[in-house]
Amino acid sequence: MSQLAFDLQRHTNTVTSREQTRVTFWRGTVGQLGSVELIVPALEVVATSDPRELIGAMVTGENIPMSSFKGIRYGGLPRLAEGKLTVAGQQASFARKTWRTSRSARALTIRAVGREYRYREEGNRRHHVLERPESRIVMTRSSGSHPKSISGTAYGAVDSVDISMAILFEAVYTRNLSLRGAVVSAPGRFLDELSKLSL
């Protein structure tokens, strides 16, 4: 696979009672891999018995391995802090250097299915890159929050695992991958932590 472009469009379920949860999903086709969906909140990832502050995101597809992320809810998305990542049925790990200033230095280092990836913001909060030595996927949201569409362009020896992960992180709160984003979101995160202490 040398280059592949794809586009996912947003849909939302119809809620008819207070017992139902509003679920947003982005759906589209990724070349020969077929249909794929990004879902948040993914009720399969966070059980109803889990605390209300947890939220999950999930990617599924015809020929795409399922990936999921579970973390503390912030702005309707799971946060990176204390998050849990699963890729193709395996636990994965990630880390970042929070005290660095450049986007490149603040990138996530992800270890999944025997591979090492880097995921970073590029340009602004609507643009992200997931890369490993053999492949690179550039993701773009139509807007910073609640995008109507999410598009991607894959380069190199990209496979279904790469695609699944790149799409998944578009439903994770990653604004603090840039120093400016970390500064802007810090007051909200601080107030969120204070509210938990008062419970």
C-alpha cells in the first residue's frame, strides 16, 4: 500500500429517553479494507458498572482489528492521563514527555503489537500524524471539536493495525500534545480534578 486516502462521516444515534446514551460514530470505507467505524462513547469498552467519569472509544471494521481506548472523561472524550489502550486484542502502552515544549518532543510513544509508533500534533489540533519506520498516516479533523468528518492519508507499508490506531486516536483528548494546547486545557483539567476531591 503506497498511498491511500479515506474519509469518515459523523453520525449520531437518536435518543428517545433519559436511559439512552447519545453515541457519536464516524463511518466510512478505507480502500480494500472495507467499512470502518469510530465510536464514542463506546459502551462495549466501559461497562455501565464503571464510574461515570470513565469513557471509552473504539474502532471496528470489516477487515480492521478492533482497537479501544478507555480513560477519564474530558470534553466528551477519554483523556490520555491514566488511559488504557488495547490494539488488536492486546494491551498496549504509551508515554509522553510532558515538560517538553516542541510538538515533536511532546509526541506520544506507543508500543503495540510488537511495534513502536509516534503520534503527534502537526500544525494545529485538527492535524495529527501516526508513524513508524515503514509507514505514516496523516489525520485531519474538519473542526477541532465534534468534527463532521475525519479524513486520513496513508503512506508507505501501512496495514490494518496502523489504520485502526490512527483512527482511534481521533476520539481521544490529545490537545495537550502541544504546549499551547496543554496551557489552554490546564484550567479545565484542574477544575475537573478539584470537583472529584469534593465528592
